[in-house]
Amino acid sequence: MIPNNTLPGQIVIIGSIVISLLFAIYPLPESIQSLRPNWPTLVLIYWCINLPERVGIATGWIIGLLLDLLMPTTLGLHALVLSIIAYLTLYFYRRIRHFPLWQQAIIIFLLISLQQLLLLWLRSIFGDIPLSWWSYWLNPFSSALCWPLIYFVLYFFQRYYRIQ
């Protein structure tokens, strides 16, 4: 049986985003909640690096808006921050894509740290300061550690379905 390589690229991209959103809202025990990688941001960064002509700032805004609707946050916080992360990724994507995977993980750590800093700052403006703000900073570490997994899984689907 010949594999179906004619699946449109948009379905794979949208599917990966939907799965990442499901991973983001999947309930975890409180003790490991802060170790959850930032799946939607990792998927957004991957597609911005590898398909910058298809995935961009508007996609980051849409993903952020969906996160705002799925999570109990002020509407527009994640949308604004993910738009900024998408912009920075698109600005540097030519450099990032040529780095080895371990250097990309460092950049992922920096981008997600910036995302967490912006979210913490914006949430404090709206009076929604989390109780344990130090646990905010475990997320960039776990996200950077999961970057190779995200990279290889999405790279496999990108090559399998010949998404360009």
C-alpha cells in the first residue's frame, strides 16, 4: 500500500497546532503542572522557522487567542505575546534554522523565557499575579528539553507529506 502523500500541508500544520493546544490544556497533577512544556509555542516556533511563508504573526495571534479562550486568562494576553514570539522567530529564522539542535534549544529557552516574562508582566498589570511566580521559570527549561522531540516529530510529518 502506497502512503497517502497528498494530504495538504495546511491540514498537517493545523492538526499539529490543535494537538499542541490539547496538550496545553490536558489536566496534570499540581505538583508537575509547572514542568509542562509550552507545546503551542514550540509548534509555532517550529513552523515559523521551517515554513515562514505559511506560518507567521497572524498564526501566532490566532494560537494565542485560542489559548486565551481555553485557559482562564485575560483575553488577548497570549495572543499579544505569541505574536511577538512569532515576529522574533521570523526575524531570525534564517540564522536559527542553520544552528545545531542544541543551539536551537538554547534559543527556544530564551524565546520562551521572554514569553514567560511578558506574560508575568502583563498579568501583573491586570492584577492577576500567580501565587508561585518562581514556577513560571521551570517552563522554559522543560520546553528547551522537549525541543528535539518536537523538531523530529514535526520534521518527519513535514517530509512525509512533502510540505513546502
